[in-house]
Amino acid sequence: MDTELDTTKALLRFIEQSPTAYHAVRSLKSLLTGYTPLNEAKPWDLQPGGRYYVTRNGSSLLAFRMPVKPIRGFQMAAAHSDCPVFKIKANGEMVVENHYVKLNVEKYGGMLCAPWLDRPLSIAGRVVVREGDALVSRLVDLKRDVALIPNLAIHMNRGVNEGASYNAQVDMLPLFGGKDAAGTLLPLVAASAGAEPEDILGTDLFLYNRMPGTIWGAENEFVSTRSLDDLQCAWALTQGFLQAEDQEDRVTLCAVFDNEEVGSGTKQGALSTLLEDTIGRIWESTGRSGSALRQVLTNSFLVSADNGHAVHPNHPEKADPTNRPYLNEGVVIKYNANQKYTTDGVSEAVFKTICDRAGVPWQTYCNRSDIPGGSTLGNLANQHVSLNTVDIGLAQLAMHSPYETGGVRDTGYLVRAMQAYFSAAVEAQTDGVYLVKS
């Protein structure tokens, strides 16, 4: 248990440093010791055995290792860096009754609204600053309690406990300060960026929950924090990638995409050309033909990692009758007949083999047939790069709350599974028959 606690504490430190997708990518880059940064706007000089990473928009990251022999396949995994939050609109301050200043915000992604109420919040994101003739992005994080969305007292809303709906433009606007706070938002952000307010020409600013993550439970078996979906997977995939053995004839690649929570349809999302572009440029460095790449991709595999729903202790009836994942009981393999998740019989068998070899327990997840679920990364990435893909995740409670709950053991399970995956090779032998080499 000590090792599991240490792993979870390291995860919590990573999440604490990652209040937005931009900060998460910065935190992940700091783990890539010995990896050379690449610029999409410049030529890439990739060497056999080299280690590289590329970012797009400062919020998506792909790290990869080149093999020393000719490429026979790509061993890849992906998670996402974003989570449902409130984004501050342009002209974000609103003066109320000449006594309060609140912030004009809008929802990013599908969130649980109620847990955001009466909770200390801060502001983080990025700003674009004028530096002479250049425009430069800088990360900002106020790192203190600066806002709160106050509930309406029960005396003024007697029916609230019988069911409540929340109007994002009315109920979910955070209180920022008293009347003297008018005009202070931009100066506060500028100070965090080390810039003058008049030099800030663009902003992407978000609220985030300031409550620290915690390990709790009768036996310290649970972990609660913000952004568990999907920073738990993003961190665990990266750790497994870094701990894996180098491959002689396969590119190992770990991707973390932005904007999954809003459909991934951005230049930095899983539905973009980012993965396709990166694979193409890696292949170009070998001097081999495009038709040979298509052959190699049939020998390739993608793990799409995004957390799934655990059986809820108060609402077990919401789970599927026969596929019921629980906290601390292993990596979850996710299925959907309509291909919201990409898992099929082949990819299922491959990933179970990987887990069994690593001594990692696995579970299965399906939505109830009368409750639709969301989509994730794998099926979107496949629209640009057709790959054998499995959808997995870790079981959690309160998904899309600003304070989510998972299992302490599960992060370590995923690290071990991904270390084994990135150290192995998944090869197509004949149609539908695969060899998993350790």
C-alpha cells in the first residue's frame, strides 16, 4: 500500500501543478528529461534512437521514441488534458447593484453544476502579450481564492432540495469582489503574467477549484481531486511510457490531446490532423514510401485512455447489469455497440493479454442500454489514422464534478499496464489474428 500511496501522492502533485490544459502540458513536458522539443513550423531531423516531443497550441503534447532499426509499427496511447470548467468571457467583469463585481462566465464541457457552488475558486490559463513586434503566450495562475459562486439561501428557494436546475447565465456567475474590485481582473492577471495590462491582447482564462486533493477512506483507499478525468490517465500513460523499455523496431508514442470535453474538433484535438501529421513526419524521416507506411500502420495499435464510471454506492441501479466496475479493482475496458468506444474482440483480447502479463487486474464497462454515454478519443483519432484501438480508463465517481473520486490502487495499475504495453509489440499476422510480443 505504501507504493500505491506514493504513486497517488505523485499524481496529486501533478494535478496541483495543472489547473488548466496549458499547465498540464507544461507539467508533462517537465517529465520528459532527455527529450528534444520539435517545432511544427520547422524541419525535423529525427535520428534512430532519438527521443522527441511536439506540442500544439500549448495544450496538446505528443512524445515519442524512434527505434534504432527500420520501423515495423507504431505503439501508441492517448489521453486528454482538459476537463469541464467555467471559462471567463471577454469583458468578464459585471457590476451588480453598484455593490458587487461578479464574473461573466460560460460552461466549457458537460459539467455537474451544483458542486461548483460555495467553493473557493481561482483563475488560471494563458494570456497573449505584446512584446515589441511579437505576440507571446504566457501562463498565468493566481494561486489564491479569488472567486466563489454563492448558493441562494433555502429561505429564498424552498424547493431546491426537491430538484434544482441551474441557469448558466444566472445561477453560475461567481462573485469576484465588492464594488471597489471593478477594473481589477485584468491587472491581477497581468501581474501574474509579469506584463502590463495594456500589453495583454488575448486571454484564455478559466476558473478552477482550489480545494487540495486528498487521500481518504477507512484504509486510505480513495483519492479525490479536481480533473481526475482525465489527468489521472494522462499522468499514468506518461509514467508507463517513460518507464517502458526502448523498442528496436517500433515507434512508441504517448499523446495528450486538448478539447476532448467539447468534441475534439479543434486544431489540437484528437479529431484534428495532429496525430496524422506527426506520424507522417516521423515516416518522412525514414525516406520510405507512403504505401509502406500503410502496411506498417496495420502492425500498429492505439490505446485510448479516458476514465469510466464506477458503480455508484447510492445508485447501483444506474450501472449495467453485468458490467460493473468498482474503484481499486483494475483497469476498465470500455465497450459500445455503436462504436462510441472502439474496443472490439481483437483489441479487447490484445489489451487483456497485456494486463495479464503485467499482473494487472482488468474490469469491463458498458453503459446501460437505456442510458446513452459519451464518446472519447479513439473513434475520433481513427477518422484520420485507421488503427486497431482499445478504449480503456479507470473507474471513478462524480465524473465532471470539480471534485472527483477514484481509487488509490488504480493509478498504479494503469502505470504498470502501460509500461508493459509500451515495452511490447502488437503485430498483425493474418486478418484478425494478432501476436503480442514481450
